Amino acid sequence: MIETVIRKRIEILADTPLVRRVTDAIDRASITGWTVLPVQSGSGREGAWREERVLGTDKSLILTIASQDKAAVLAESLAPILSSHSLLLTMWDVEVIRGERF
């Protein structure tokens, strides 16, 4: 049987202009990789929204996987802008193969 280890999967929903700021924070936390996906629409506490590149309100989802310690460093570094920039940060335990890569 293949052995797995527990890591944190982190998803951050952000306005696209903030992606660089978020990925820089991921890099500073010594997390080795991330993926950015475009988000077309959604709904939340403020109501429904759709991608709008003209007004600059399009959103992106940034995904990464990290150890518990690195995930905590990332969350701490993003904490000051979570509310002010309406970021949504979620994390949960996942099992990964080749845990040394994360």
C-alpha cells in the first residue's frame, strides 16, 4: 500500500489584481508551489457576482498544499488583508503521496 501523509490544502479566493500579492506571500512562506484558476461567477454574503474584466472585479482561486507550519505562516501573513480586501481563505487536511514535496 502506498503511504500518505497529511498536509493542508489551502484555497484563496481573491480579486485577480491581488493574485501577485497572494502568490508572493505563498513564496515567502516557503511553500513550493501554487496554481491560479480563473473564477467566472459566484454568490456570497454580498450577493451574486459575475466576472467583469472591464470593471476589474474578476476573481481568481489560488490553490496550494503545505505543511501545517507553512500553512500557519501563510495564514498569518494574509490575516491583515482578509477583511480589507475581501479574501476568502479556506484550508483543510488532505492526504498526499510524496509528502516531502510539500
